[in-house]
Amino acid sequence: MKQTAAAAWALLLLLFLLPLLLIRGPEGAEPEETPIPTGTLPLDRTVVTTPPAGADSAVSVRVALGDGEVLTLPLDKYLWRVVAAEMPASFEPEALKAQAAAARTYTLSKMGRQVEAHPEADVCTDFSCCQAYIDPAAAAAGWGDRAAEYEAKIAAAVAATGGKVILYEGSPIQAVFHSSSAGRTVDAVEVWGNAVPYLAGVESPEGEEVPNWHSTARFPAEEFKALFLAEYPQAALEGEPAGWFAAPAYNSAGGVASLAIGGVEVSGGALRSLLGLRSAHFTVETGPDSVAFSVTGYGHSVGMSQYGANALARQGKSWEEILCWYYTGVTIGPMEIPQAAGH
């Protein structure tokens, strides 16, 4: 009986200790762990560091209003007003988030440096100088019955991207944007003469769904002649309009880079500004007593296309992917407050 009991205890101890010996391995070694699968991120994705909560509300922005008043707002409140003015609230949430991040980046690039047009403020409400801006009451009046929905939608877009900006080599970019392009954005050097590595031309998927994507500007011949000669008095505009225009040179997106009119070479952008055309992507048609411009798109066509961003969002792209689509070689990261921003 004693031998039988001893054998039973030995068998029990062996069954208990054997698994531990097999798992532990050599003396002093830790148990082996199952290797964690590793891989590389897709090239069109970015790693985002989450900024502290409330990062936007901790920053004050001085805004020069049209009447000369300077209003100080928390950054998130200012961005709400910009997004509401710059992009239709009916757009996809990811497009609105992309706009919020672009507007935040653009604002941060303005802060910390004095601007001659508004030395007492960081930004102004003139979209030709800074960014568009709308008061919440005016926005709500324009939205009508959907005001509450759209107010919350834009607030969510600002909050979802809170504290995040677009960076190139660690610095905030000049996050320029426009309404719509003609199927492709334009390299900055072709519009402004300065090469900017992250403002390269890319394909843009908007099209016929854009309101007034195609537009026509028609001028009586004498009116066009008066407008052009007031700016370029050396031009020779004699005879019928058909003889005034030479064949244009085109940019990489198919827009007009330059055009000789009456023997005077002008850029497509300069002619667009002079005549109030919606973009520099146009063709010219002349009649015996008229000049007509058939235009596609709206804006300078550099950087992010807002309608293109909405089209990408409908395809399932995230706001980070949209920004990396339009701004070449950028990353998304937390903002750093400019030294002069803590007013």
C-alpha cells in the first residue's frame, strides 16, 4: 500500500510539473511570446499624434473684421466661422474635416508674423487676403431649417481634427485651397512663379456635379476693348475681335498659362482677374462684335480643391487621405503655437 501511494504521489507531481518545465524553457529565460505581425503603412496614410484635448480653445486669434473692429476668438470658434463660410455644410463630414485642418494650418502660418494689411490682427475676413468668414447668426439665417444640423456638423469637423495641422518637413504648410479645378490642380510655380514642393499639380475628381463648373463670360467688343486698354494701353486692338487673340500657351492642367492679346503677352491669371473670370481654365470665342470666355472650375486651382475633396470623401477617403492627396509629401501632426499667439 505504501509503495502504491508513493507511486501515485510521484505520478501526480510529474503531471503537475511537466507543463511548467516545457513552457519555461532554459534556466532564467522568459517564456516565449507569439511574434506580433509587423508591416508597413500604406504610402497614402499618416501616423497622427493626438494633441491634448482642448488644444484649439487654448489659442486666441485676433480677427480684423470688415468694419475695422478686431475681435479676439478662441481658435476653434474662429475655425467654425471659416469652415462655415468656405465650404458648403452639406458636404461630406470627411471633406469638412479636411477643410477644418487646412484652415487651422493656414491660420497658424499667419500667426506670429505681422501682415501689412492688418498689423493689429493675426487674420482678417477678406478671403483675398486670408480666409472667408461668416458670423454664426448669418450662417444660421442662410441655412434655414437645417441650421441646427449644420451648426453641429461643422463643430464636429473642427473638434475631430482639433489641434492637428498639415506639416511638410516638420513645419506648417501654406495650406491654400480653391473651390474647384478642371480635373487637375496646378503647380504653384505656374500660377505664382514660386516652386513649392507640396503644392504640385495632382488629379482632382470633381466634375459635372459642381454648380457652375462650366460658366460663360460674354463681353461686347467695345467693353472688352475698353477694359483691356485701360490695363494695357500699348495693345493694338483694331479691326474685329478675331484678330486680337493669338493662340494661348497652356499650363500642366490645360488652363491658360499666357495669351497674347493685341500683341501684349498676359498671363491667364492676370486676364482672369481683369475680367472677373471664375478661373484661368478657359477658351475664347469671338464674334464680329463680342468676345466670350468659356470657363471651367472656380479659383486659382492650387492646393486642395474643395469639390474634389468632397468627391474623394464620397469615395471613402478619410480627411487625412484627402489632405495627403492634394498636398504632396505632407504629414499630419499636432500644432505648435507660434510665439506671438499667446495674446
